[in-house]
Amino acid sequence: VIVGRALPDVRDGLKPVHRRVLYAMNVLGNDWNKAYKKSARVVGDVIGKYHPHGDLAVYNTIVRMAQPFSLRYMLVDGQG
């Protein structure tokens, strides 16, 4: 097991895949005051630029960040 990917970082509590998704959303312009974007767009951007693995891990990460019981603060506002 690669510990750097399995355990959250001490500085912010995020795994590398969480950090990549949040960075890709920031680059795409997903802000709280703008319209929603489809998750396939975010997942495609993450897979294409930052996380060259399957899309299932990225979808699961986005869903986990949108659940109120998963993290202390919801990092993604899920719609639909």
C-alpha cells in the first residue's frame, strides 16, 4: 500500500485525489456563485490532466466530498 495515497495529509486532511479534484474545479471556475457544471466535465478534466486512472475513483471522491456525514465540512455542493 502506498501510504502517501492511502492516508490523508496532516496539513489539510485531504488525500491526493481530493486535492486534484478541488484544484480542477477551481481551474474550471466552479465557484459558489456560478452555475453548476456537470460532473462528467470535472471528471474528464481530472482524468485528462491530473489523475490518469479510472473515472470511478474520481466520481466516488466527488460524491464523498458532497456528503454531509463524510467530512466535517462539505467541500462540494451536490446537485441532483
